[in-house]
Amino acid sequence: MGDVISSNLDEGKREMITARTSAVMAEFGRFYEQQYAVALFNSVRFEIEGGGNVQTQLLHRKDPLKNKSIFSGGLFQYLEESKKWRSRFLYVGDSYNIALYESKAAHDRGLHSKGVINCAGYRALTSMEEYLELLNNSLSDPKAKVASAPFLKCPTQFPLILWHPYARHYYFCVMTEKEQTKWHAVFQDCVRHTNNGLSEESKVSTPAFTDALRLYRQAKGHYGTWDLMCGNQAQILANLVMETLHPELRNLIVPRLKGKLQQRQKDWMLISDAVYRQVLSQTRTQHEALVQVCEVERPRLDAALRTDMDQIITSKEHVSGKIRALVSPRVEQLVRSKVQPYIHSILEALMEPTSRGFSEVRDILFRELVEISKNSVNDGSREKLGEHMDKLSMLAFHPVKMQSCYEKMETLNLEGLQQRCDVSSPSVFIQRAQILMRQQMDDAVHTFEQLVHQSLEGNSGEDLCKTVQRCQDRVLKKYDYDSSTVRKKFFREALLQIIIPYMLKQLSPSCSTELPNFKELIFEDFSRFILVENIFEELVLQSVSKDIMMAVKEAAVQRRHNLYRDSMVLTNSDLNLHLLGENTIDWAGHSEGVKGERQGGEIANRKRKQIVSMIQLDGMPFLYESCQEVPGVDGIPEENEGQVGQDLATEKSLRPVEHVPIEKGPASPDSINQIRDLINPVLEFVNTGEKDDSQLTNGMFPLEEGDEVKHITSVMETVPRESPEKVDTQLDTTSSEQTLEEQQRVSAIESAIHQIEIAIQEDPSDHLSDGAVDSDGELAQTSTNSSPHRHDDSGFQSPANENVEEAEPQPITDDEVVDTDLVMLTLVEGVKTCIDLDVQASEKNPEIETTADRGLL
């Protein structure tokens, strides 16, 4: 291996690589220094003038993975040095880097790992065919036959491959399909997380970097999205260098390689990895030096900005007016003829998979919360609740459980845009949406934790099941609203990333020669903060933002994808909830709900908890470590053995017909029909035959739309029921003839009937939707369309001021809405209990008097 690299990468070629990397970094550095001053100006201006921050309904935690690990286990790895497969123990920590150890014992003893894989820019593959296709595309020989077999043979039928266009490839395999599925989900999550490597918390360096990178690539004629904007700044810059260096070296070195195609592919991958590592080391060093220079100059620039901010803003507005007069006619013509006709079709392509993915997130969350509610009925102890909550807390970071959500987004198809709008692939948008799904799930889970903890502290005597259900309802409504806001923002940003590069590419040839003339209008002292190129792009962005906003607004009005219409969010929305802050609750360590911050260093001393459970394989030898359960690790199980069918039936009966925003007014006809369909056969079964034809007709009772609770109550009253005094009298007179079992049966039936009455007569105010409290003290669910400046991977900002006429705010109240899920659950469970007990008693004694015979129902 060393001979191949040393013979093809001699001193002369390495010096050429160093010189090429330095040239790219020097040119990029000029753009970065310019954009650093502009980003600092925007940051200080935003700080002084302020802006409307989005007031979310869900809480957010900054460090959810503290003291957690994602996954660990054993599999087989192919080693290039020995050309053999060896057992390895892999550990995925909270950084999502994959550490390789010889064995689990080596990891437990704290020994150094054999290597660490940073998955930025990689692709996780599960078939040799897919890998061969990528390999042949990267290095093909028209004279040779296309390789039908790789240069290595996998010992099992379940390979796992990490592929990178420039860096080293990693080959793994496992023994079962279940293991392959789980590891593939974990690898994909590692790739997804590390690709999202730029921190949004840095309000100056991150925008400066993304804008400089975009302007650099535009200067080279590359507009649009870029698949290799993955990882941290050094990795992105290494990809930038390799984008031009890699093809040049391939044309120079590959013709000199000897052997069959498979051997040449293998040798070229080794050479490419050596080049990439050299470039990455150089870009990391030079980028750190570049940032250091700008940070040293920052205090002086900041002082100048705060002193002359008003004059700088005035000067920029003056120059903007001049440039607008020049470019507006061209921009408007381009928007009308080439942009407007395609906005709705692009938006529809984005909305379909994104909305299905967020809907799947809600379904998974709903199922998990229902499971906790069911468990609280069976075992209402707080210790047991703490165990379930501890598992739920990391649901968003469980790759296997979240995989179905991510797969919905994988179907995104932007075919036709790749040529027209210079969209290389939809992967940029897919991964961004998947990150947002994970964030929304974590926010919802964190909010549920805080609500349950708050309720348990304040109402120690309240029924645990009722508390969990109330918190569940609040969180789901908050999720519905926040997911709508997040999706609309994602749609706007995605449309900007697609349309703006296309417009710049069309306008630059005619405008680029005239823009330098406007530099004369800028004072020299302000020239660091006002750049005509940035002003031109801002004008182009503003010209199309109105059309994009209108398209998203129309989609929200149509409600095809469960989007709320825009309205204002009050800053004091749900004050009690937001006062909780970011307190972390250690459910496992303190079943009584003690906050994590009280534990001090206790958590750090305990073993890190693993999110994904280990895989148990029957009949696997001890040396195969992936089948071994890690002591003290309490992961989230992927399957509930023996209860899958029952859970699915319960979910279908409890799941709302459609996740739509709840508007003010009566319950929907769908909810009424659900209750009617569930109650009618039950009533018909237990009815004694004394039907009131005015209420019961062929087993169906007519319900008026608008008030199902009153009608259910009236129907229940039509069934004969004797007073409690009369029932007690009957029980007393027959007590000598009843056994202890019969008395227990009657007592259980009366308890079930009592629960039915509570569900029917429950005050609807207990289930009001959460929202902001306005000055009049009324509940209102609210949002805002104003958002702070945010830079995404494309470097474009969403417009700070969206000058679009908004619809009238739509407050959301539930004054007339009943939690039909809770009513249905209690009704069905109560009546089923009565029927089951009667059936059991009748089987033992056919002549026994049933509950219906007594008139208890």
C-alpha cells in the first residue's frame, strides 16, 4: 500500500498539491475577509434594531445528548493492511463519530481506539451492486470491461459500506438482516449529523463563511446547490480544493497504474485518500489562521460600526436605490417569464414528502405517548413512569425508530430542476428536512417531560393517567402548530436556494460589468461594510420573496398539507411553560422528578446511557460481541413483543381521522361518526330490548352535528338503569345466594359504569388547546411570520421583512371542542369491561343474572 502511494505521489506532486491548495485558500481568504465585515455589520445592526424572534410553542434544549451514547456493538471490518476481515467493536458517542476498537473489553478499559471515522460527506450503502456502480462512475476505463465484482469478497450477505468521493472507504458486514438494518440506520444518522457541521449560533463567522464560499464558486461559474458542503469549515474547504484537483490528478496518475481494473480502482482509492488527508490538513491550518486574523481585527470594526451605524445605513440605502433603478426592469421581466410559472410546481414537489415526514413524526410521538398512558393505567407508580419517561427522552435520537420519518423525505424528486436551476441533487433539502424532523421530535418530547414533571410536582394527589393524557393532548397541539411554522420556513428557504442562484446566473452577464461603477458612491470609510455585489443579490432576493411568500400562504389557506395560516404570536405565550427553561430531568436517577442540575457530578460518574438497544441473536457465539447486552445500558426497544397487534388496534381506534388544525366551533362530523360507530354496536349488545324508537332506530341513533356529548348522555339515559339505592337493596337481598366472585364482578361493573359517566360528563374546559393569553385573558393559538436573519448552507438569508399582506390572525380556541379521544377510550374500555365480566360469568353459570338483566347499564 505504501509503495503504491509513494511511487505515484512523489515530492513533486505533493508540492503541486500544496501549491494548489494554497492558491484556493488565498482566493477564498479574500472573499472571507470581505464578507466577515459585512456579516459583522448585519449582526450589529440586527442587535441594535432588534427583530421579531419566532415564539415557538414547544420548548428547546441545547444539549440533549449530554452523557449519552448513540450505539455500540460488534461487527466485522475489512482491513486494507492485512486484507482480512476482523471482528471490531464500534462505539458511536454523542459527537456521532464512529470509534473502532479491537474488542468491547478494550473500550471498557479506556484504551485508545484503532481509528475514528468522521462521516461528513460519506454515503452509507447496503449492497455491493450500489457500491460497484459508484466505483465505476468514479474511475472507469472505456477500453476495459466494467467491473462486475469488487476487489474484496464479503463473507456474509449483509454488507455495510461507507463510501466517500475522495476519502478512504470503510467495509463492514454483519450476520443478520436485522443487524444490517439497525447499523445502516445508525450510519445514516452519523452522516446526517456530521454533514450539518456549521454552527448557527455563530452570527458572524458562519454567515461570512457561507457567503464567501458561495461567491467563490459563483466566480468560477458554479451556481446552485453543492452536495459536498458537508462537515465543518476545514472539510468543506478540502472538498472545494478536491473539486478541481481530483480530476486533474486522476488524469495524470491513473494512466500510469498497472493491473486489472479492480486493482487500479483499489490503488486509486488509496492515492485519493492520501491526497485528501494532505489537503484537509492544510485547509484546517490555513482556515484557523484566517479566522484568527479576522477575530483580531473585529474590535476595531465593531467600534467603527457602532459609531457610524446611522451614516452607514443611509449610505447603503442610497446605493441600493441607484442599483435598483438599473436592475429592477430586468429582474421583474425574468421573474414574470422564467420564475413565477414554476414556483407552485416546485413548492408542491417539496411539500408532499416533507409533510408526510412530519406527519410520521407525529404518529410515532402519539404512539409512544399512548403507550406511556396505557402503562400508567396498568401500573400507576411514579417509579414505573420514571422508567418510561427515561426511555422516551431520547426518542428523537433513536435512528431506528425515526427511520420511517426520514424515509418519507427520501422520496423527494426534483427531476427537471437539476438542469434548469442548477440543482445538483435533492440531498441538500432531504437532509435539512430530516434534521428539522429530529429537532421537532426532541422539542415535543422535552416539552412533554417538562409538563409531566410540573404537573406531578404541583398536583401530587391527582390521578397519574389523567395527568399524562392531559400533557399528551397539550404537546400534540403544540407540535401541530410548531411543525406548520417550521415547514413553511423550510419551504421558503428551499425555494430561495433553488430560484436565487438561477436568477443570478441569468442576470450576472448583463449586470456584472455595470455594478463596479456604483462603488464611487460609497465613502471609503464605509467601503468595508457596503459591497455592491451583496446589495445586488439582496435586491434579487427581495424581488422574488413576495411571490414565494404568496405561494406558501396560498398553500396554507388550502390546508392540503395541514399548514396553519399565519398569525401573530404573543411574547407571553404559555408563560408557565416557558418559565421552565432548559432544566434537564433525570427520570432514571430520581423517580420523584428531581431536576438533573441538582445531581452535580453524579451523572458524569455513571456509565453513559445508550440510546439504541443492543441486538440479541439466538445461537451466536460469545466472541461475536454485537449479541452481548452492555451491563447498565437501558436502550429504547424497537419492538414490543406480543403486543404489536394489540397496539396497532389501539392506535387505530385512538388516532384522529386527520391531523388538521382545530378551529373554533363544534366538533367535526368525523369525530361524531367515530363515536357513533363505536357506541352503537355496544349499546345494541347490552340493551335489554326496551328501546326507545325515538332515539334508537335499527341500532343507530341520529346525532345532530355540534354536540355529541349531550346526545351520548341522552342515549345512555334511554337504557334502563336503577338507582344506587335500589341496586344496594337488590344486592342485600341476594347476598346469601351470591359467591364472593359474583360480588367482585358486580363491583367491577359498577366501577366501569362510573368511569363512563365521568368521561361523558367531563367538563370540556379541561381539554382546551394551549396558546397565548392575550390582554383580555382569552386563549389564542398564535404564530408570527417574522424571523431573525438565518443563514443556511446556501448562504442566502431569508428576508427579514416580508412585505406581504397577511391574512387576518386566526385565533385557535377549544371552547366548544371535547377531547373525543379520551371520551372514546373511556367509553369503550368501560363497556368492554362490563361485557367481558358478563361473558365470563355466563360461561361458568348460564343461568346467572347478567348486568343487562339487572338494569345496571
